[in-house]
Amino acid sequence: MSYWTHILGVIQVDVIGRTQHEKTYILNTVLDHLPIVSGSEDNMHVIVNVSDFMNISCSHDEFGMRTDNLIDWYGDKSREGWFNYSDTYYLTVYGSLRDRFFKDTFREFQKWLSRLAKRIDVEIVDVTITSDDREQPYHFYYDYDSPYERMFEEPSWANEDGEPAWYEYLMWERDSSSDIPLKHIYKYYDDDDVDAEIERRRKWTEMMRSKADGD
């Protein structure tokens, strides 16, 4: 006879990023690197949905341009529209986990959720675990300012010591004064400071590659 646990619920998260595509990329990459919540036949699954409430609007796109990437009041692309996107995503978690007792799934889900919360701002958790070896379901419910939300590692530009967070490598580097991607400035603009910095990095990369090759 097999023992089963079942997990089902929704987690609301706030994802860092400057476009909807960047946010989705960061969230999916974080999820790819989380530990599994396991069963002998199948593991816990996660479905990602972005909120349709666009809480961020900007009059220009990520290149500082008013282009036809912007959306007008009618939902059509227009140079007179707005660059709209949402911070909020909903993660639906579910799974029927064979050959697992409650303590196994509880421990693995806690590990999964804690790792997620360090890299993505977890706002609300509403998840239930049921198990053949437990009479009553176990209900996770945490609202704003929960221990999980306080686990979130702020990015380098928002913390005191400037230490980069795990997810920052997934973001493109931007100019501090214009927010335009740094390598676009190098390629398309006349900026001596940016040119000198990119060239410095190129020479450093060549030097490190030469060392690695034993030259």
C-alpha cells in the first residue's frame, strides 16, 4: 500500500524587473533552480500567471523611446501609449506525491518556499497539504509582512552594503543616469565614459582568458 500526500495552493509574489519579459525571465529562472518537492512517481508542479492588473506605467520603453511598443487606452500599440507591466505574479502549486508522508512533503515544501522567498518577494501564501498519515489538512496561510516576505534579499542598489542579490545576474546592466542598457549606449551613443569602461572590461576579459589558456 502506498502513502500519498497532496499539495495545492497559490502563492502571490512581487518580481523585480524593468519589463514584463525581464520579470518573467527572472521568475522562471529562479523557479528552475529551486529544490524539488518530490514523489516517487511525480513531483510538485508550478504554474506561473502574471496579474492582469498593470500597476506600473511609463511614457517610454526600456530604451528611453516612445515607440510602437507602447499600448494606448484601447490596448493597441501606439507611440502615444504607455509602457505598462505588472509586478505581481501568481504561482499555482499542485501535486499528488506518492510514497510520501506528511513530514516528508512538509520539510521539502518549507525548503522550496524558503529558497523562493530569498530570491523573490513572497507576499501571500495560501497552500494546503493533505496526507494519508494525517487526519486533518495542514494549511499554510501567510499574509503581507510574514516571515517569508522578510526573507527577501534586497538588490544591491537598495541595501546598505551594496551586496548583489542572487537574481541580479539575470538583469541587463543599465546606465545610472538614463536607464538605457549600457551596451546600447556603447553601440549607438557617443559617450566617452561608457566607451572607456566597456573597453576596460574587454581587455580584462581577454587577460583572464589568456591566463586560463596558460599563455
